[in-house]
Amino acid sequence: MTRFLPRTAPPIRAGGLVAATALLLAAAPHTVASAAPTAAAPVVALGGPAQTALHPYAEGGDGPKRSTARITVTGADDTAYEGGFTVTFDLTGAAGIADVAFEPEAGIECAATAPGSATCTGHGISPGRSTVTDLLLTAAKGSEPGGTGTIRVTGEAEGTAFTPFTTEVTVGGPDLVMHRLPFDHEPVPGQKQQAPITFTNRGSRAADGVVLTLRHSRGLDIPQRYSNCAYTTDEAWTTARCTVEGAFEAGATYTLAAPLTLKTTDRAYRDIFGYGIHEAGAGTVRGATAARATRGTTGEVLRAVPAPKPMAARALDLEPGDNEHEADFRTENTADFVAYGDTASGRAGATVTARLGFRNDGPAWIGHLRSGESVAAVDFTVPQGATVTSAPEGCRGVSAEGTALPSGWTGPAPRYVCPTPATVRDDGGLDLSFGLRIDKVLLGAVGRVVVRGPEPRAAGLPFDPEPGNNTARVVLNGESGGPSPAPSDGPGDGASGTPGSATPTPTTGGAGAGAGGTVAPGAAQNTATGNGGSLAATGSSTAMAASGLAVTALTAGLVLFTAARRRRRA
């Protein structure tokens, strides 16, 4: 990611501006009082860790162990600063406590300017947070455990204000190291495994309380619930943050009073379990987002006690990897993705709304948690005689053969591919809505809906045991307004689910909103999904039916009139 802007700002020439301003003041001095006030200078914020622990200084050996404190600058969300800037570090508050070196970001230059002082200079600050430099910190020779100092960071740039930042460095501290658990990584649905969480304090002082974080994806479960844990759940993850009180001494190893149980549920497929330990109040612990925390409902309290036997020591390491581990699980399971389509009728020029997609009938949920790639894609071929006026966000138009359209293509396409998110729940799927304008009425015009792999070259779904229901149809103007009995292109091409129907509503101008027309207010739309969806039409099948009845009545009247006239002549 590019953090700092290139030197593209044109030079500012002030001479012409000064001369023009003088002429304006001379010609209209009375306008000065009414001039708008000068806008406030934009503000950027310096930041970093509030506290950093240093390994105590050790004579000899392989040299001092290093800690890192990343210093950042956060620019305005909507404005980039393109001038030069300087960030100054006052190190006098940490003299005798810490030795400091710099590892600047690309495009930044850092150098000592005086005893106890250093500067970093750069050009351009992008919106959002950017890294200025990493402070490489080691305990100074002669420093004592518990010694504390401060490093003050300030900045300056023309026309821009910086908020200062101060970080505290302390010699010594706890170093909590989580031990890796020996799981069976290929469980079967319903399998339970014990998780005897164990950690060691390899630091130089006791930890005053700890926070145990347990995070598992949807296919796993921890049946126990504790009153000192806060639980959050979102689309894919459940997170428990458990505050455990007590003093956890340096050099000691601790384990849970009773091991946790990790259960592989019936919906498991590819899942992750993460477990970590941090000192209470030592900073933010990663957890579930966009979810509200709830407390455990049982009276039982999660406790950690000294381990019965010392465990093998690990080298002192203050990197975050010491504090947590993750385990990946591969469960033999299946997920049935069932495609559904829709039906509608309408006259030429009418616009209808086709609802299509697929549902996951399980039993497994499917998640690409590591790669973040799409699980599947819905491939929709538009029925003949119809034009797409609106497509869901994220769907891309392709040619009828599935290849990319020419560069700069802006019109409707004969086929659309819509990727799923990286996770599809066992009770979820992908529901899509397309606007279709009927350009030409063709009896039983059929479009295909296929749920397949995210890439055409790997179109199969390896977890799906029923590929025959991965295809459905969108039918326009089928016989009697219902599904068309159009012939199948091969196995699995029949409609899956039960297509819906709807009473059409007339449109203004005979086109959908995506083509410049507007749908009449009150247009009927059935929003149910899962059983083939539904389709709201803006053509007037009611009017067409009424017209048919009128023609029939008129024909019958003419027949009776002719018969009566013949009788009179006879």
C-alpha cells in the first residue's frame, strides 16, 4: 500500500498573487471587512503505542533484545497533504532508560540532529493512517528493571497542524507465552476435544491479571459459558474475552482449573480456533467486530491455576506471536447449494424484476477464512428478447460465452457473474434482483441461473453433493403466465425450487428505472426468497387479461347479432 504521496504538487508562485491582491485592495478597500475568515489549518495526528516494555539489559550474550514501537501519522479522511513535513523526537525523557534507533518507512529520512533529539522528514501525507518510522528500542546499559522514561513526538508542516504524541518506555515487564495445543485437525462432526489452555510468564515481573481470548469460527463451539467472560458473535465468528484476576508470577506456568471443550458441530467444514493471553489492561485484544458483547449466563468462573508440572521453557520473545496461536480444522462434510429462478409475463416495453440466486441447504457452512476469496458465484444468462436495466452491486457483465467485455463497455450484457462473500452460512445463500426490460415478447423465453465455483476454470463446488440442483431458470412469458416447459439443455438444467409469480404493474415510458423509465408507485413485489424467489412485473398482464375477455364478449355479441339478422331475413 502506498503510504506517502509522490512529489507531484506544482510549485506555488506567490509573486503574481501578491500583486493581484494589492490591486484589489487599492480598487475596493471597503471589501476587506466583508472578506470570509481564513479556514482553519488541517490537523493531522501523531500516534503509536502508549507503553512499550523493554527487555532488561544483559551483559554479554548475543546483545540486547529489541522492542518495536511504530509511530504513525493520521491524515484527514478526505484530503491529502502534498507538502513537506518534519517529525521531531525528543529523547531526553528516556535518557539512561532506552537506546533508540530508527527504521523509517520508504520515502522517509531519519537522522539525529542533536544529543537527545532526532527528526524524520518526508513529503506528502495520505488520508488515513500511515507509518512514519519504527522506533527500535533496547534497554540502556546501566538501566534498572522498573525504570521508566518518555519519548515525545511532535510535527510541523506549512499550513498543517500536528497533534503531539508521547509514548512511555519501561524496563522489564511480564511476557506471557501461550502454549500450543495438540489438536486433531481432521475431526468429524460431533467430535469433542479437550483444550487445556496453558501459558507461561517468561518476563521479569508478575502480570496483574490476564485476559484470555478464545475465538472460533461458525463450525466450532465451546459449550461452557462463564460469568467472567464477555461473548460476541458475528456472521462467521464467536469470541469470548475472559478476565482472570490474580498475580501471575514471572517464571511460572499456569493452566485452566478445568479444561475447555472444543466441539466440532454438524455444520463444520473449514474452521479456525484462536486462543491468546494478554495482561489485563495491556491494550486492545483482537476480537469479533460489529457485534454486541454479552456476559456469560452461568455462575461458574473461569480460573487459571499453577500447572502441576513445569513445562519446557521458550526463549524470551516480546513479539505478539508468543501470546496467541491458531489451529485450523478440516472436517469431512457437505453443503448443498440449490439454485432458484423466477417467472413473469409482460408486454413489449414492460420492465420486470427477476429475483434469483441460491440457498445453502447445508448441513455445513462454507468459509474461506484465510484467503478471503469468494466461496462461489451465480452465473445468470439473460433470457432472449430482454435487456438488463439494473443489476446488483458487485455483479459484472460478460459476453454470452462468459469472456470479458471490451474495455470501456458501459451497456447491458447478455450474461452476468455475481460472486459470493468469503463465507456462506448453512442457513444463508445469495439473493439477487435484476431489472429486465421485455424488448420483444417471446413465448417461454428462458434464462439460465447457475451456482458454480468462483472461477470458470474451476466451476465445480467440491463440497456440494447434489450438482443436479445447481441450475435453475428465469422464464419470461411462459404459457398461462407460469413456468415454461422449455426443453432442458442437459442434466441438471431444470428449474430448482418453485418459481414465483406476480401481478404486473404498468410503467411510465415502458422502461425500467435502469433504462430511464420509472416503476409506478405501489408496484407489487413479493420479497420472499429461498423457494425460488418471486418476480414483480411492470407490464400489465391484468390489462391483457381484461382485453382478452372484452374481445371474447365482443365476438359472442357479433355471432348472436348475425344469427338474429339471418332469422329476420328468413
